[in-house]
Amino acid sequence: MRANFALVRMLRALLLLIALAIPTIAGLGQSKVIEPCPATPSPVKAGSTNAPASPSLITSRAGETLIDATIPDDAEIEKLLGPYSGKVRALNVVIGNLEGELKKGGVGAGSLGDFVTDGLKTASSKLGKPVVLAITNAGGLRKNTITPGELRASDIFELLPFENALIELDLTGAQMLKLLQVVTAGRDAQAGARIQFRWNSEDKPEFISAKLIDASGREQEIDPLATYRVVTIDYLLKLASGSYRMLQPKKISNSIWSFWRRPRCITGITVCPA
């Protein structure tokens, strides 16, 4: 009996030791993150450049100055602008009067496209062999509208800002018909032909036929074997890709400067020198 009682006491002691050891065993392999203490600002030494600036009151004043002719010109500024001021003033010169609004849009680039190509054709025809057709791309017309009233040189430079030259080409009638197909599909501008087209299933203009319009407004059939003179801009001639690449191998007959530098009276579109 005593032996059994002693054994029970030993088991109790062993269980107590195991119970006390469990927290230690469970804590093995676990890490504990020690949070850093917040930094304590160090005292600012006397004379230090890091010392916080003391607040100060900032005041501002605003006023209005009327800019008019009473303010004298600045001689240095005038000297700086001298080489350019004359050219800028020249853009304000009135070169004609416009009776109706010119707008860009649709097949043929609208009345604005007619205005430009009529001018190209008229001016080119006065320099040599009559030109039967003038074309230009609608994308090169950089104004969408020109309002009625005084037409100034600045309107033309805004409309045609690129330094393009006019190029005259001799094309056969068959080549010219192919060219007019390109013009129609691209909704580009032309003067000298009356084109018939239809809208296809993709809602795009599709060329049907074309006839030339003479100076009296009469229609003329295009002879596929005859030779015709066409005027366009050098940009289209130089394109190495796209629809106008068909112009690449053609012979250049002549190269002339843009007539816009020498304003002329353009009949039929009510624009004449003031």
C-alpha cells in the first residue's frame, strides 16, 4: 500500500513538471518583433542653420495698367522684332473680298477646295500651256472655314501653311482618268472636271465617270490617247506610298511658285483684289 502511494506521488510530480515545461517547449522556434522606441528630437544648438524659421507676414499688391499707345515703345524690343515685324504686318494686307463663306468638307473638300484648285488652275494657265486640271489633297487645307468679308494674306497662309511648289505634269487621258479616281476616293479637291460618283456599300465615294470643263463651261470627253497638262503640288508628286504614288514615274513638265505670293483676280468664285 505504501509502495502504491509513493508511486502515485511520483506520477503527480512528473505531471507537474511536464505542465510547467509545456510553455517553454511551445515557445521554441518563435520570434518576437521588438518595436523601436520613437525617436526623441535632439535639441537644436544655438546658431544652427536647421533651426525652424520664425513666421513672418508677407504682403502683396496688385494693380492694373492700361496697355495702349501712351506707353512708349522699348527700343531694345523694337530692335529685336525689327527683322520680323514687316513680314507680320504684310499678312494683314487685304487681298480681296469674299461674298460668301468658304467651307471644307465632303467629296472635293467643299467650296474651300474649289477656291484653292480654281486659283491653282487659273494662275498656272497664265504661265504657259493651258492647264486642264488642278488637284490638291484635302488634308493640306488647314482651315475649315473662311468667313465672308475681307480676305487677308493671313487667311491664305493659315489655309496653306506649307512651302509647297506647283508642279505641272503631262498625262495621257487614261492616266488622268485614273488620277481622278484617286481624287474621288480620297475626297480631295480638283478643278477642271465634272465627276460622277456613287456611294458604295461601305459608304465611300466611288468614281463612275468624268468629263473636262472648258473655259466656257462646256463638257468635253476625255480622250484616253490624248495628252493633257495637269497641275498639282510637289508634295503629292513626292509621295512614295499611298494612292498618289501613280504620279512617281511621270515626267515633270515645269515647276512654278505658288500664285498666292502674287494675288490675282479669281473669276467664278467672287474673289478679286480689293
